[in-house]
Amino acid sequence: MIAMTKFEMVRYLKDYADLQYLMMQHPNQQIGILFDRLMQSKGRFEDDTIEYYDIMRRVYMNYNFMKEFSYLEDFLLNRDNYVNDNDLDEIIPENTYSTNMGSISKKRLLQLIRNTFNHNDSDDVDRFKMSVNGRKIEIELLSGPVKIKFDITKLYDAYNNMIEHRRNNLNVSFDIPDDFDINSENLFEELDKIKFVHYYFNKPLDNSTLVQFDQLNDTRGLSNEEIGQRSEMFTTLSSSISAPVKFDLVKEQKKKIESYIQRYKKQNPEFLEQDINNVMFYFLKKVIPVPLFKNGILDNQIMYCERFMQDVNETQNNILREVHTVLEGNNPFNPNDSFDQETFKLLNLRKPVDNLEFFKDLLDGEMTAGIPIITYIDSVITHCCKEKTINIDGINYSVEKIRNSFAHGRWYISVDNSIMMYDADPRNIQDYNLEFVGKINVGSFEEWADTFVEQNKEKIDVVRGSYR
């Protein structure tokens, strides 16, 4: 496989982040026009092509899926044992060079893929690569001379296979009492009533219990009253396995939630008129640094990039109108366009609450433009930076701790557009015993990443590799 270099990979991610920022600033302008403007402003006329644009999208989707895969593997396999090797399907890469591939179990292979992606900072070998067209992944495993190449769809299959055969569940919720007043004049103090609830299942669950949880979580077509009844049953079943552990919201979390509520009161009051619990759950999940909470965010990023960024004649506002029309139960797409109709079917297969959260994410510049910036920063830290410490705004930070925070999804965006970063014991039973790593302004962090990449371009831009 002829692979793109690390520098090329992070440049694609930077370009995607810059394009999303332009789209947020100019929501009525066509994506293609904004992309032309972006490439021309950078003096890269040779990259102002639909081919480059499509590769950029693939790189962004693949990188985010690797993160999503990492969080699931982290929960099921990293220091825990919540998948049986015999239950998993065979993982058959397209091409393998190895002297000991047969000795690696299916579970161990999944662990090694995750570890290679998240610890790709070796001086001598680029262990994680994408093909030049962004369609394939190449992994050089950390343990012995093992190289594997595979289409990213094979990793989607492995991801779904892990979910199907998992032997544990991440059961988290929020305790929002009946007397919580979202219109309180002292909303900051009112938020003290809300607790983050975590059920720690520190042993494998039997299949019948997992089936029960899946049924309780499927609320499609149910009324608010029926959803409330399901929620009570969920709590009862979870509590019968493990006593709930409750956590208070800290100052930064409360400030962020308060800002969400105040902003939605001004911009989108109709959401606050819906079921308060569903609205608050959407806000609260954004500020809890538990890895699997990031998967919903990443799902929406991938859906948006794949299904809506494909057409360069679209505008951000038109995309919003289309998704809103689907929420109303109508089909806004071209009946003669198979891709459009497939998009409509995919949206209809999702739970209504998932589509509502997708729509809310599209309304939020933090989600449309902020997450791509953080993805770019993540790629620089994870794949390019070999320093022990870095300095941002006059403060030194441990690169290892920052890398851990990104690798395990233990971060959230604060009210003043900073990344609140944490580290923790990788075992699930310790996942909310958080160690504060730092609060870093997103803009300053992006500037650091830009400068680092420019100053280290020759080191990062390693020679393309191939193998047969």
C-alpha cells in the first residue's frame, strides 16, 4: 500500500476544520465555493479539486471512526475482559505480512489496532497509516514484525461484532429531581440538584440481562409517559446489579450547562418546551468526560461528513432545513437520487432522540466547527509530537497526559472555549476518578498545533512506505 504521510494526514484534518469554520461563518454559501476560497487563500491551487476534497472527507471520517472504535475497545477490552475471543468473528485483513500472526488472538488483535492508532509517536516507524486515497488503513503492530492492511469497512464490521458480543454495559444516567427549575433565577445553584449517576458492573453480564437493557433503551415510537416507565425499569434493573454511584457537577460543568440553557432560551426556545429530561440529558452528556459519551458526538460528525458534505452545492442552512424536515416526518430529498434516498432511510433508522440530537449539533458551532478543530489537534499530539512537555500560553503541559486525555476521551469544552482535560486509571471501575491535566484554550491550542506542524514539517513528512 502506498500511504500518505503523517503531515498529509494532519493537513487533511486541518483543511476540514478550516472549511467547517468557514461554513459556520457563511451558512448560506455553497460548500464548494467556500472550499475553493479556502484552498486559494492558502495558495494551494493544485489541491482545489474534487479529488482532494473527497480524500479530505474520507480522512476525517476514518480518523473519527478510529476514535470511536478506540473508545469501545477501551471499555470492553482495555484492562477488562468483557468480550469472549471465541464469540468474535475472524478479522481477515486484505494483506498481511507477519512471522507470528497466527499466535495473536482476535481480542489481542483488536487491542493492538487500538494501541497502535493511539500511540503512533515512534521515531523510526509510522505505525498507523492511511492509503493516499483515504480508503484503506495500514497498521504495523507494536509487538513483533506484524503488518496488516484493511479497508476501513472491515473495522466497522469488527466494531459491530464487539457490540453484538459484549458482556457488559455502560450504564450511566442523570438524577434530575421533579423540583428542578430550568427557569430558576439562580440557575447555577439550581444545577446542584442534578447528579451524574454511574452503575459500575465489574463483572461480565449474562446475555439475558444485556437483552433486557437493549430493549429498555429502545424507545422508538413511545410516548413520554412510556419512556418514563422504561427509565424507571432501567434504574431498577441497573440497581439490582450494582448500587448507583452519584457524582456532583463541578463548577466548570455547571457554568457550561448554564450557558447552554441560556443560549437555547434565546435561540431555540422550542427545545426547552419539550421534555426537560431529554433536553438536559443532551446538555449534560456534553460535559461528562466518560469516553463512550463521545461516540454519539463522533457518530454525528461521521453522519454529517458522509451524508451531507458529499454535495459541494449544499449550504449549511439548507442541510439544517433538510434534517428539520425529516424530524417533522417528511422527506425533503430528491426522489430520483439514490444517495439522497439512502440518506433519508439512514435517518429514519435512527432513534428519534438521536436525530434530534443530530439536529441540535448542527445548530451548535461548537459541534460543527469546534470538534473538527479538536480532531486536528488530537492528530498532531497523537501522531506527530514526540516532546515530553509543550508550552501553551506560558504554561507547561505533559504531552503524555494530554495524549492520554485524547486517547481515552476524557475531556469536554468549557464555557470559555477551553478544553478541560483529564487522565484516569484505564480500568472501567476507576473511570471517573479523574486527574486534572489542564484547561487549554482551543484557539491557543490550535495555534500551537499549526506552529508545531510548520516547524516540524520535514520530520513529520516521512517517506511514503509500501509493502507487498
